[in-house]
Amino acid sequence: MTTRVYLARHGATELSAEDRFAGAVDVLLSDAGREQARRLGDRLAREPLAAVYASPMKRTIETAQLASSAHACGVTGVDGLREIAHGRWEGKLRQDVEQEFPQEYARYEGDPFSFAPLGGETGLQVIARALPALLEIVERHADERILIVSHKATIRLLLSSLLGFDARKYRDRLDQSPAALNVLDFKNVANARLTLFNDTSHYTGDIPALPGPRLSKVWDEKK
């Protein structure tokens, strides 16, 4: 028997259609995001969830509530699971950030793991708070099934750390769609395996969509 973690990203938000930095902005789910979360809830309805945890942001708490509506667990907020903070870039369009802070943005594009904009967090800092939070939850629920709802960057950084990927390239090499489901099995806190990644079939059909061009700037370039 193993501990199974259903690790989901929150649903689409009111800013999802805009290419903005909104890690620490407490934006609400859009109507589409709520529907995505409800579909995730339908998918998880028969799973014997023992507990539900989420980042304390409004978009993650609401997603967790909708995705666990068939269970009488309640949602526990965990600050360590919140999204990466972008400091003075928060709420700004990416193209505006690139024009206003060109040197800072270039450093971030090259290495978002060890560099952060003024007032923001590095990927390393996110792992330093999110990984202990995740492993503490796993220890607390040995041999149980739990739902955790977090954010795009935080989930990608967690997966990079748990699976031994080079986290310096997490923005280029891993994607997380709105309300995507990942499944992690833990034999113990030192041994995890990824059994499902970025799956959105609960609201898109049987075949998940391919990543769009906004994974990172690397994938926006035409050449």
C-alpha cells in the first residue's frame, strides 16, 4: 500500500486569458475555471479521499472545495503550497515587464530557479517551503489518498525536485494546464513516483491538449 497524492492545479482564473504575472495576486476563478474544478470533482468522486489541502489563495481554495464536493473532508489551507511571488512584476503583462525591466527579465528567463525579480521569490525558495509542506502532509496520511491543490510554478518545481529533474529549466520543460491532475505515489517520503501528469481529460475529452506557446519565452520564439 502507498500514499497517493492527487496533485491538481487550480482552475482557470479571471486573468488566465492575459499573459500576466499573477503569482501573489489573489485572483478569483472564472466561470470556466469553476466548471473545470467541478469536472475534476466528478472524476475524483469515487476516490476515498482522506483529506484535502490547498494553497490559501482564493483560486486554490475554491478549486479544492469544488473538486472535493463529494467528500466530507473540508479544505485545509497550507501557506507553503502558495504560488511563486513575482515581486514588483505582479499584475503586469509579460511584454510590459520585459520593456520596463529588461535586464531583470533577461536574468529571470535564463535562470528562474536562482534569480527572482525585486521583491519576488526564486524557484529555490519555493521548493524550500513547498517540499517540506508536501512531505509533512504525506507523512500525516500514510497509506491514504489525499487531494492537494496548488499552482502552476509550485507544482512544476515540486515535481522537478521529487523526480530529480534540473529545476533551472522547469518553465521550459514542464507544463500545467488549468485544473490539470497529476498523481504521485509515495512509498515513503524518500521514494515518490509520478503516475499521471498534466491530465485534463475530465474536461477536455480523452486526449489532453498539447501545450500552448506560453510555457516560457523559449517556446514563443519563431526560430
